[in-house]
Amino acid sequence: MTKKKNSLEHRILLWLQEHFRRKWLTIPMQIATFLGNGGILWITACMLMLWKPSMRKASLTALLALLLSVVINNLILKNIVGRARPYVHVENLKLLIRKPRDFSFPSGHTSSSFATATVFLAMLPWWIGIPSLLFAVLIAFSRLYLGAHYPSDVICGAILGIIFGIVAMGSVSLLIRFAWLPENMLYWLAPSQNQSAL
């Protein structure tokens, strides 16, 4: 069963390499992956949103989702599973970026992107949420296009990212409800919510 699964994933990556890779598309894919490195795109977006009170709660929630992704995916799951990158085992697959130093499963780029996009889609206007989701899909696809991940790495990364986003939203909502939090902290975190409660 494992051999068949691996064989299918190998064929998918080689098919993408043969039929989808184009010189004009490779640079945009490399840029997309670069923006996902260390969550740089998402962290920058969250930092900018902290300055706008109405987006502050979403920003902090997304940062929590990112933290969950880093700790659970990059520090725990990758090291437990220990899956080698596809270019190690897939014959004739060419990696189009610098060789990553960590393991392959699950995709950290994909997980962090979908974690943040899930929060933005649920908590912010559509003109922020929908582009965020599209960027998450683009970053996820770039990992396959460039030969950095197996399809199952990306699929599981996306599912985990969505879960992290949902968990982060639930956690922050519970945190705000706790009466022992200082009133000024509650107001800073969710000013509109606290004004309506007065």
C-alpha cells in the first residue's frame, strides 16, 4: 500500500515537472515560496493589522495560529515522521530552490498559510480573506511545483492549518471572556466588542 501511494505521488511530481513547469512561471513560484519562508508574508500582514483596532483581534488570532503551526508541525510532527524530501527518492525530479534542511511531512509553508488564511477569511472582510486564501493555495502549489514536497505533505499541511486556525479562534474568544483579564487589555484586544458590552 505504501509503495503504491509513494509511486502515485512520484508520478504526480514528475508529471508536474514535465507538463507544467515553464521558465516564465518558475520565478513567480519561487517568490511565492520565499514569501512563505518562516511565515514572513503572514507575520508582516499581522504586524500591520495590529495598528488598526478593528483588525487587532484577527491579527493576534492569526499569530496564535501561526505559533501552533510552527510548534506542532515544524518542531514535533516533522521530527516524529522523519520523511525525506521528494528529491531524495524521486528519480529525475529536479529541485528548483535551495535544499531545505528539515523533513518533508507535513508542509510547514502550507500549514502556516492555511492557518492564517482561515483566520482572515473568518474574521476579516472578504477583500482580505479571499486573497489570503488564494495566496495560501498559491504557496501550497509552489511547494509541489518546485519539488520541495509530496502532494500528501501539502494536503495534510492544509488540513492541519485549517484546524490550527479554528483552534486559535476558539482560544482567543474564550480568553476574551475571562473576567480576570485587565479591562484595558480587553479593550485593546477587542475595542468594538467591549464598547458594545458597556
